Amino acid sequence: MAKTITPDQVVDAARDLDQVEFTRDDIAEKLGVGKPKFKQAFKQARESGRLEKVGDDAERKGRFRVTR
């Protein structure tokens, strides 16, 4: 059975990173899954306003932060 990731788990993983800004790769590594496995949960967390994009890094990867 596939592991289902929730928006709460995404936000909790982001907080557990102990860094202000992070990429989707950082979250994937923290959760131990590939990016497609948490894409919907990440999108829901952004739409609810708990995560926001702050820009792109030098490799053109999106950088995000937890808002609440």
C-alpha cells in the first residue's frame, strides 16, 4: 500500500528541518519519499497559507518557508 502524506506532515517536516527556507527536495528527504508522493499535500499546504514561496535558488529550485 502506498504511503499517503498529509499537508500536516509536510508542514511538520518543514518545521523539523530547523532552517528558515527549504526546497521540495529537503521535504522529500525528511519524509523519506519521492516528490510525487507528497505533491498534492504540498499544494494543499500552500493553498491553505501554511507554506509560502519566497523565491528561487541559484539552481532555479523553489524556496519556501513555513508561515504559521
